[in-house]
Amino acid sequence: MSTHQHNAQAPRPPGYIAVEGPIGVGKTTLARRLAHSFNCETLLEQPEANPFLERFYRDPRRHALQTELFFLFQRADQLHALQQNDLFERVRVSDFLIHKNRLFAEVTLDEDEFRLYDKVYKHLTLDAPVPDLVIYLQAPPQVLRERIRERGEPHEQGIGDDYLERLNEAYARFFHFYDESPLLIVNATDIDLATSEADYGQLLDYLLDIRSGRHYFNPRSLEH
């Protein structure tokens, strides 16, 4: 159990944390746990609100552009609402990094579609806050596949291995060059951040000390 859980007050986290990683890696679960630990609110992706997503998983080539544009406008609406109501003070954890949207578009769209997407992206001029810490969760495609299978969302079961491979490679490329915020790269293959108090507590202790630079968290599970 984390030593922080014995404290009367919640630990002082970085001001704004963004959790990132490919589908199935556990970013939303971790974002919610962090928000609970820090007694703050979350900003979540809400993929279930995208009416094109299920169609995309069935036929990626045909439905990629609508899917990506919907997510882009959804992000813009979320940011606008937060800025209008001055709510960013209360949101300290999100399960996405706004600047990563183009990463998905590069994986799923053809050249002409991506040019169109990029024009829309630039016109929207998404004014998102820069995180004080980005947590990038990594796991190989076979682990992602198993976790997607275990959580049992019907529309996700048709996701192809080729898509998971390309998505993982795109994330690795993106974060290889990422330097806008302190970055914690977590090998999530052998740890259970969803249900293990020991694994989660170890990560929590580690991230509270990060204020700058690039860091790697690569433990084996404490409870396996």
C-alpha cells in the first residue's frame, strides 16, 4: 500500500496530469484513480459519444475521417466549455493529450483525408493547457489485445492486430520526440494499475517526485 494513503491530506500532485497510451492499456482507469487520490475532477475522452466509432472498428478505411473529425470537434467543445466556465482549476487529470489527436489521424487517414483533417485542426486552434506531467502507458499489442478482450466491449472486439501494431508504433514515435512537458513512460505490461494497491501506490510515489525531464517506470508487479 502506498505510504501516501496513510496521510490525512491528499498528496500534492503536479498541477495538471495527462495520461496517454493506446487503446486497452488502461489510461482511463489510471486517470480516475489519480483523480480520486488527488480529490480532483477528470477530463475524459468519452469515446462512447462518437456515433462513428463502432462503424470505424468494423470498417476502418471507410469510416476513419468521420470518426477522427467527430473526436476533433468533441475536444474543441470540451476545451471551450472548460474555458468558458473557468473550470480548468478543478480539472487536474485527463485521459488524453489534446495534441495527440493528429497521431490517430496519421494512422487512420489516407493522404488526402489527412490534408483535409489537418486544415480543420489548424483552423480550430485548440488552446489546451500544457500538462505539468504526461504519463505515457506502454504495452505490446498482444497485451492490448488481451485487455480489450477481457473488458468485453462488443464494438472493440473486431479491432485488428495490424491496427494495434500501427497505433503502438505511432505512439512510440510521438513520445520519442515529445518535450513539451515532463514525461513519465510507464511499462504497463506486468503491472496492474486497475486493481493492485501495491502497483498503483508504487507509481503514485514515483510520479510525485517528478518536476522536469523524461522518466521511465519499469517495475514488475509487486503482487504477481
